[in-house]
Amino acid sequence: MSWPETFRAAIEAIGSRRLRSVLTTLGILIGIAAVMLTVGLGQGAQNTVRDQIGKLGSNLLIVSPGSVTSGTGLRGGRGSASTLTTRDAAMLSDRSVAPDISSLAPVSSGSYSVVAGSTNWTTTVVGTTTDWPTVRSRTVDQGRFFSSAEAANAAEVAVIGTTTATELFGGRNAVGQSISIDGSTFTVIGVLGSVGSTTSVDEDDQVVIPGTTYASRLSSSGNAASVSTLYLKASSQDSLSAAYQEAHAALLVSHRVTAASADFTISSQQSLVQTATSTDRTLTILLGGIAAISLLVGGIGVMNIMLVSVTERIREIGLRKALGATPGAVRRQFLAEASILGLSGGVLGLALGYVGSQVLPRFLSQPVSIEPWVAVGALLISLAIGVGAGVYPATRAARLAPIDALRSE
């Protein structure tokens, strides 16, 4: 019997037991769809984290101060010390010290109540330099960013985020309007382009002013040279590691500390992504394992049905073998039936998975990303389950002796 004849006979056998065949493929269908959606949810969560962290800026390194210990021995959290200064920023901006750092932006920030007329809004005020838009990969949609001259003269100008502009001015044009921060009046000269949120921080809700203005008008540290964070931009993705090493070595020498007692920390986008996605990856593996159990149950269902089919068709098998069918031909037919059942469940599960990937985000507010390799893998798994579940029943059918099969009732 040729392969086309084998598959035609297998399809006819499956069609003669439609209800049983549908129930058999149902287990594989549910299992494949569950695995696809589980992996898709995990991949979607990881992609969301990468996109959010990517909004911080490309090829970015973030230098944060270390912790401070009080006179009573109480240690503060990381970032509680004031160990970073504008002198550190100037040093790292020197290409002879850190040739792989293309630009740098020192930042001082704090939470303040911003008043515009009769409206007020509490937001983050950021004091920085003119390189901040480049380092943070931000654009200005309306107006402009402050100039080097305004930064040098500690001008009272501000560039605000879209969320801040909406909260303070509603639908009005914010450029040219006046706002008050901690008793000082600032003129809004620009509105930043929207980038959305990064993790739990709304990057569109902030007021950016010159760092010199922040130090003279808002800073409460008493040290005009102190900054809270240094944002470093590597010249390329490939040089990110080199930029990290250069910044780390230069700050150790400048602060006269060792690596073991460093009073600063440097984090990269890769480390942030790895930390943020580790939980998502663990949950994806866990839920994927649970979904895979349903695939195993579906495979057992296929094997059970095929064994029942062998038992019911003993006389048919005996007659075919008496008419000259070889054990290989009988084995091929039952393997073909099992493969068709498994592959049918996989295709239907794939379709259900794609439908679910379009519907679920509307209810979960979470993207579902189904990669092509997941779809291909699902089909291969369903086919493997069908073949694997059909091996034993097919072998059992092929071993039946014709005389014994014909005597069976």
C-alpha cells in the first residue's frame, strides 16, 4: 500500500468515528493553545519590560551614589549618600579618561509642587545639562530645550513633560506660560515628546530645568556640586561594556576607594532587563510546564483511542493481512491515523492560540507575543505526540496473526 493510499484509508477510518476523533483531538487542541498563550504572555511581558527600559535611553549606563551610615551606625539604603558631583561628570566627559563614553548628563532631582495659576500638581523636577535629551533619547515636541547660555546663567526656564502639561494647563499651549516651583517662577519654553512609562515611573510627568538653576533655587543639600545620578551614553552598543569599565575605574580612583568599598553603583540596560524579566521568565516556565501536562494528557488520550481502535478492528486487520497486507502496511496505517489526530489538534490549537492572542490583551491589559518559532514548535510537538502515542497501538496491530484476528469476535 502506497503512502497516499495509507493516508486516504486513515482519513476514512477517522471520519467513520467522528465524535471519538473530535474528543481525542480536543485534549491536544487545548494543550497546544494553553502552551502558546502561556509562552506568548511571558514573551509579551518580557518585551514590554525591554521597551520600557529602552525608553531610558540607548546604550545607557546609570551611576548612582552609595549608601550613608548615620552616627548611630544606621545604614541608609543605596542612593542615600551624596557621593557624586559635577566634578565626576566633568572627569567622565573627558575622552582621554573615558573614550567610549560619547555624552553624559548629571542629574539632580526631587519631588515638588508645581503651581500654574490656580492649578497645582506634584511632580519630579530634574536639574541637568543641555546633553540630557541626547543621553536620554528624548525629543521636544513643542518649543525648545534650554541653551548652554541659559544653563550657565542659571536661567529660570523649564521644559515639561506631556502629562505635566496636561495636568497644569489642560488643552492650552504650555509654551510661554509661567509656573512656580518652591517660590521661584519659571517660564515654560518647551514640552517633551511623549515616551510613556518605564516600569512604575511616568517619564512624561516631570519638569526639566538647568542644573545650575536647580542648585541655586531648589537644592537643599547645601552642596551645589552634588548630583543624584549620572547618566552615561556609550558610543555604541558594542562599546557599552568598555564604557562601564572606564567609568568604574575612573570613579574608584577619583573617590579613592576600592571595588569592595565603592561608594557608587553602575547599572546598565542589560542588567536592568535581566533583573526585571527574571520573574517573568520563571513564571512562564512554571505555567508552561503546567500547560505541557495537558499536552501529555492529550497524548495519552490519543494512545487510548488508538488502542480501542485496534481492539475494535481486529477482524478488519486480520482480513487485510489474509489478503496480503504486510505488518509494515498495517503499522503505517495506524501511525498515520494517530499522526493525523495529533496534527489536527495542533493546527486547531494553533488557530485558537492566535485568536486568544488577539482577544486576551483586551481583558488583561497585557500584550501576548506569539513568535513564529512558537507556532512551528507547537505543530511539531503535536505531530510528535500523535506519532509517539500511535507507536505502541500500531505495533500491536502489526503483530496480530491473521488466523487469530479472523477468529476474534
